[in-house]
Amino acid sequence: MCTICGCGGGETRIEGDAPGTHRHADGSVHRHADGQAHHGQGQGHAAPGMAPTRLVQVERDILAANDAVARRNRAELERRGVFALNLVSSPGSGKTTLLVRTIERLAGRLPIAVVEGDQQTSLDADRIRATGAPALQVNTGRGCHLDALMIEAAIARLDPAPASVLMIENVGNLVCPAGFDLGEAHKVVVLSVTEGEDKPLKYPDMFHAASLMLLNKIDLLPHLQFDVGRCIDHARRVNPALEVIRLSATGGQGMDAWLAWIERGAAPAARG
């Protein structure tokens, strides 16, 4: 169990892993010849009865180790001229649909590769690949967030093109992904109008960590009791510097502003 957030650890599977491959939270990889996963205790697993002071130290060690890998990721992405975005949200906010529409709209203008994070299935990666963009599925098992080691492995396997964009769709969760740097240029939090305008106050760490909030599904506003101004005010009480774009991935409203934001960020990354 992860001592940071309580999620299950040691069950990560990255698409393309051989059968029986087991990835520990400390980055070690084991494979049994019989195809059975090797279940050991790696970083991120707390021993029963661990003293509170020791638990705090383990948590600090885990985050420090993650941050060290995130710095490697950031340096590698900068070396390649890749603009990386970490898309975070609760489940059902519309992240995958947003990615599909973004890839379609930027076709011929900016190459995009995608890392898809989910506990199980490759459904979202399949949707991305249907657009023609390269995508890699990372299944976290009982884990509730991606970490920097997963992204390091994904970058090596995806091999994103120079002067491109890497979109990381994190596991749907407004809590745990806020604490894990992946090496991205920005966290982008996606909030749909069907979720309620109080989410920034209920989950402040995520909105504080993000550079941009995409307020999605605005085409549904006529059918909802959702106060856009109140929502944005809540978000900026948590993070006064937070940028906000209102859009509908399905209807197309606001998509031009989102695409322009990506292109502004990608240009200096490509120049190095």
C-alpha cells in the first residue's frame, strides 16, 4: 500500500510489458519465467505497525525519489523539445474526448503523443490511437495516480518526436495526482460543469498545483444550475494565478483558445 495516499502499489503494467513483468514502486522490475508476478515489498509499501515518525520519513523519501525522477524526465523532455502536459481531473470530466478533439484539430500543425493512465483496460488508449496519434496505456492496478517512474518508462517506449507535445492523461482522481510531479511543464485540471462549482474548494491541492483550468461541457449549462463565475472565483481563491478557459470538447466552443494555449507553450519548448 502506498504510504502517501493509501492506494495499492506494485501492480503497474505498461503496455508492451512481457507477461509476468512486475514493476515495483521503487522502479525495480522483476519477471518470473513462469509468467507469474513476483510480489515483493518495494518503495511505497509500509510495514504493519510502522511508527508514525518512521511513516512520515518514508513518505518524504518516496516523494523525494519521485521528484528526482521527475527532474530527469523534465531534462529529457527539454532536450527533445517536447512540451508535456499532465491532464488531471475526476473521472468523467471529458479528458479523453478533449484529447481526441485536440489531436484532430492540431493534425498537420503539431505532433502529439499520449500517455493514458487508468487502473484497468486500454479503452482510452484505443480511442487515441484511432486518431492516428501514438498512445501508450499505463495500468496502475489498485494505484490511483501515475508517478514519475511510470512516465520515464513511457517516454522511453513512446519516443516522442522532437518539437512535439506529450499529453499525459492521469488516472481520474482530484486528490493524489496533485502530489506527484511527473516532469511535466504544466498540470492542467479539467473540471466539467456537471461536477459542481465547489470542487476547487473541496480539492484545493489540485487546483493550487495546476497552471490552467479547463471548464468543460459548457454546452450543458442551459440544463444545469451551475454558477460559472462562482466556480472561477473559488478556483482563484485557491490559486490566484490560475488561468481559465471555458470550452466544450464535443460542441467546439472555446477549443480555439485551448489550442492557442498549447501552441504558445510548445513554441519555446521546441526552440529549446
